[in-house]
Amino acid sequence: MSILRILLEITVYSALLMALILLLKRLFKKQFSPSLQYFIWFLLIARLAIPFTVQSSFGLVTIPQEAVPAAAQAEETAEAPAAPREEPAAVRQQAQAPVSINAKEAGMGNSVTADPGNLPGTADPTLSAGDTSPAGPAIKPETVFLAVWLAGIAAVALKTAGGCLSLSRRIRRSCVLPPADVMRTINKVRRELGIRRRLRVLVQNSASSPALTASFLPKLILPISLLGHPARLHFAVRHELVHFKRGDYIVCLLMLILRAVYWFNPVVWLMQKPIKTDMEAACDNIATAALPPEAKKAYARTILEMFSCRMCPQPVLGMSLQNNKKTAEKRIRGIFMKSNTKRGIRFISVFAAVLLVAVCFTTACQPSLEVYSGITDHDKFAKGTSVAGIAMGGLTFEEGKRALQPVVDDFLYRQVEYTVKNIETPYRHLLSELGVWMDAEAALAHAMKNGGEEKNFPMELTVDDARIKAAIAEDSADWNQPEASYSVEKEADEDALTTSGRIVRNEPGTFFRVDEDALLEQIRKQIENQDLRSFAAPGKTETAVPVAGRELVLMGSATTAVGRGSSESRKYNIWKISNILNGAIIHPGETFSINDTVGDRTVENGWALAPGIENGTYTQQAGGGICQVSSTMYNAALRAEMKIVERVPHTIMASYVPQGMDATISTGGPDFRIGNPYDCDIILIVNCDIPSSQVTVDFYGQVPRNYSLLFESVLDSEEPLPDVQYKTNSSLDKYAVKLTKVGQPGEQYTVYAQKYGKETDQPIGEKYKVTTSTYSATAPVVEVGSGIPLPADGTPLEDVMAQAAELQAAKEAADQVPSPALPTPVLPDGSAPAA
């Protein structure tokens, strides 16, 4: 049982017990002595302190199975695994006779003793094959509740410990030892009460009333105001020493502990005051039991005088006299009550206590639920009883079910495995899938009613032939006479840059025919003998007879033109990717990826450097130009109504396909992936003819359609071309102008499809949306040499080109002008200087 369940159970029982105690005290308020009224609270304290409920072997109320609410049954059914609890009549008629099974036979090894505390709490109680999928949430609600509970304990404990430390500091700072005459009075009272243990006594100036601290080493704190009143001092000391003698300080400590543990339970907070009130009244009654009437009156006057002093509330952990009118009245009345309860009332008290113990400490009054015909959830297996080799002695029926769960799971999750000739993969089926069912509840019920020392009861299992036949029928799709298969004969010429494919029909030869009746018998025999070794399916090899199968049809096709001005490297890349994709076969349910099929485009892998789009501009990259083939394939896939798994448009709109119908691919980046939604293979044929400047992608399958698809690209919105941006590049020629990024206006296109009948050429249904592609507006970027003043953004490129031409011409003209001749120096005498 989990901690949370124990706490909840004790909380409910404590609330019920407190209500019954209050009712009992109210009915016998005048008959019960103060001590009896106090001691009856010990039932509640014990219920809170004992962390278990005694399991009773009998119950007063039994709820039959038919009385279980339908909603609960529906919930149990919903949580139960696929294997049935009770087979239909039709299945039982087809099922093989029951077979006995023990834990050893099920592969569980030797006999195991099941401990109720270690039973798998999450096991399915229906004892059928459970769900082995991972659990749901990582953090369970029970974990959260447990953390909150522990945090509450810590908070209450810290607050209580703070109060104790505060009281301890006040005692050390302000308390002194009492005078000798006070100690003589205390020792005299100790001898009168028969107390041999010594008690430390201290006097405090700030205390308003005597108190006995609730600690393992209690101290008697006396207010200094009592030292001058011997009579009041005598009665106060007598009262506190009775507390000490009876160990009431231990009760207070226990209540503090329970208050921390059950901080969430209102009962532990509500019980504090009535218990302490009855504790004080009982203490008064015992303290005055041996006193004469006049002394009792003086004791009562002392209580009244203390109340008239408007005393402060009792200190933390203190046991001083309480100060409210109702409490004072009850305590004074208890002083003059007889200490002994009448015999009849004592009998009633004992009977009531026994009844309360039976109700709140055992499961006798809990309703017993009939978990099986004639068996309740309180019934237990006889000592020495075993079921399927698992010891059940002392367990309940539900605990027995959980103990058997590993045996059932281990057996039902074993597999029948067989192989078929010419097929590599073996066929495997869980026993639970084959309708194998273990009647564990019947075995448990039989053991519960007839168990005893050294008795072992095997479980019986049944085999459902119909479920085995269904599994064989599903497997037989692989070994029935096969239809004709298809392959692709490829032709490629790297020098001419051409590639094509031709689909060839392959007629089947021989095949292995399985004897399905013999196979069923073999599977059933292995289950009955619990011999689950792999075996070869019986049958014989036969010659296949050609049969008419579904013919291949062209399901979608698209062609694009390769620009004659394209570089030779771009044309080579287009041919290379076409040759790789040509002849690919996409099986039903598979997803085909161009990136995975083609691999990384690098120079080392044979790809040529050609212009390709990167970050909105054309750059030289390995495999540049292959996006024309992926875009052509995208258009063909749309016409074939393939499942588009992943498609990303270019950043710069492609000119070789209609607007909004391109598909970019990149190594380590965007991919084009399609899925096969049909029940047949789809064959991909790529015909690339670079001399004719064409690429054609065809999808072939066996799903004929009476319609074709036409597509329409609709412009949804557009943005103007942004202003051209200029940058200075000192690495260029001084007057050079270079366009480094081609700009484009922003446009968004939505593609719609419309079906047209092949025979009528009329539209079928409404056109529908296929996809939306957005091409963001990008500004052209121009770099200029250092000799050209940096133009302002938005300056027409033609003006910048003209300026660059002018500056270049001026530079060239300046370089061609001859330098003027320097004058010849002349000496004063008119002669030229010597050389």
C-alpha cells in the first residue's frame, strides 16, 4: 500500500473516530469520570500514530459483483489489454481443449513466493497480455503529492522547533533556581504523590502561571508571583507534578509530532484543545482525589483566582492552566466528581472502546467487494497454497492476480516463429495475438476455495483456431502465387549527356505453396506442448501460371527545357542527377528523398561547379543547376497525386517551371521528399536529353484514373523591386562596376488544381488549393571600384555605368597628354653649363 493511500485511510478513520468520541462524551458527559474522558482520546492518538489498519478475515457487508457501477466496469475494460478475459461462445467452440500450465513450464523458473509488499502495482488485474508501451507522464501525481506532504512536514516541524528554541532561550536567560523553602514544598508534594524521579525546577519572572515543558527532559517553571502564596504554590505544584507522574508531557510531544505529520488533516488541529482540556480536568481530579472537601474548595478558588489575573496564554510546549470560562467550569466540576466510574458505565465504556477499535482499526466494517463468484477482496489463500508454482499463502485474490501477472506476461509474450522457403524474413506472432488465453482467475478461485498445505493449482490455457487462421491468412500474402514484377532497363551516355529508362515486365517462375491447414496444426501443437522453437512451414514448390495482373499506367509527367545558354558544367549536373534518379522504385507507404538518394554534392563526388542560388544570389557550387530536375519532379509528382512530404521554393523564382511550382534542394539543407500513398509500387523514369535541351520526369503505377489534372498559378500579392544598393570593393579595378546580387520584386503565388475527365474533357468537382509560395523582395547589390565615388542607394545602374565610363576615359586621356619641355639653364656669360 502506498504512503498516500495510508495517509488518506488514516485521515478518514481519524475523522470518523473523533466524531464517535465526541458523540460518546456528549451522551455520557455526567457518567464518565474526568480520567475516562481523557483516556478515551488515546484511541484517536493511537489511530493517528499506528500507520496500518489490521486486516480482518471477515466483513459485515459484501458488495456483489453485479453491484459494481457500469462506469467502473467500462473503465476497467478500457484499461485492459487486447487479450480477452472471457472468450465468446463461438470462439470457445472452435478452441482446443484447455491445457494446464505452471510457472516452470511458462519459462518462469522455480517456484516463487509472492510478497504483497513487492507485488507489481502497475500490473493489469485482468491477467491478460498488457501494453508494454512507455509510461505517460514522467512526473506522476503521486510524486507531486508526496513532495507537497514532505514540504508541509518540514514547514510545521521548523515552526515548532523555532518555538522550542525560543522557549529554551527565555528559560536560560530569565530563569533562576528556586529558594530552599520552595524546594522543600516541592519535595513534600513529590513524596505525597509517590514520585521518585527528580524534576528540575526553575523560577521565571515573566511567567504568569506554572508550566511543565513538553520535552524529553521536562522542567517545572514557576512564576515568581507564586512564591509569596504558599497555598496557591502548593496546589499549582501538585497539579504540575501529577502531569509529570502520568507522563502527560509525552502525550503533548506525540501530539506535536502528529500535527507535523498530519498537517493537512483538520482532526489533528481540532483535537488539540479538547484533549488538553480533558487532560487538565483529569489532572485536577487526580490531584484533589486525596484532599478533604475544604482543600478541594481551596484548590477551586486557586483556579478562579488565577483566571481573574487575566493570565497570558500558556508558553509554547507548556501545560499551564487554561483561561477561559467554559474550561474553568469544566475543571471545577471535575474536581468534585468521583474518581471511579460506575461498573455499568465502565462496561459500556469498554464495549464502546472495543467497538471503536473494530470500526476504526480493522477492515471489519469496510464493505467487502465480491471480486469473483463467492470470493471477496478480504478473503485470503490458505497457507501452503500455490498457483502455477507461485506461493499464494496469505494473499488476497487481487494480490494473487498481481503475483501471477509475470507468469501470464512471460508466457503470452512468447512468440511462435516459422519460416517459409525462399522468404528470408521469418514470421513471428505473440501468443496473445493468436488468441491464446490463460484462465488465471478460475485457477485462483479454485485454489482459494480448495487450497491447503503443499497444494499447487495449474492454470489452464485455450487456443483459438480462428485467430491463428487469421494470422496465417495475413502472412499468406507473401507466399501466394506472385503477380508479374517490373524492372527498369536504363540507358545512359555520359559523353552525349543522355539518359533514359524502359520498364520491363517479369513473369514469375516457381513459388513455394504453404499447406495452411498443416501449418495451423503445427502452431497449435507447439503451443500445447509449450515448445516454441522456430520451424519451417510445411508445403511444396509449384510452377507459377501467368495470370493477368494490373497493368502499369503513366500517372504523372512533367517536362522542362534546359536553357541552351546554360554552361556545360550545369548541363552535366542536370544529366548526372537525372541518371541517378532514373529507375527508382517507391514502395507503398515509403518516403522517397532526393538528398538521401543522390548523396552529398561535392567536387570529390564528381559534381561540377556551376551557378546555383545561395542566399538570394548566384554562386559557383558543386551540383549547381540540379534544382531544375527536382522542380520537374515536383510538377510530375503533383500530377501523379503523390504525397508531398517536404518541398521548399527557391529564394529566386525559377524560370523553367510555372510560378510557384519550383522545388529547391541543397546538401545539408532543403530536401524534396514524396510519399507513395498507393497500394502498388511507383516507378520513377527520368529521361534527360541535353542535346534536345529537355528533361522529362514520369511516374508509373498501377492505379488507373479517369481524369487528369491541370494547374493554375494565381498571383496573390506583389512588392516593387527595392532600390539598388552600392558597395565599394577595393579589390576590383579602379573604375569597375560588378553586379553581385540579382534583385527581384516580391511576389506570392497560390497554385490551384482542377480535375478534368479524360473522355469528356469537362471539369470534375471544384478546383482546390495545392500550395502557396512566397518569393521575398530582394534589392540588387552592385560593387564599384575605389576610383568611383560611392553612389547613393537607388541611383540607376545605367548612370553609375556611364559615370564609370567617363572616369575611365578621362584617366586614359590624361595618360596620353605629353609633358611640357623644361627650359635649358644659361650661365651668366651666356654659355651653357658643362655636362
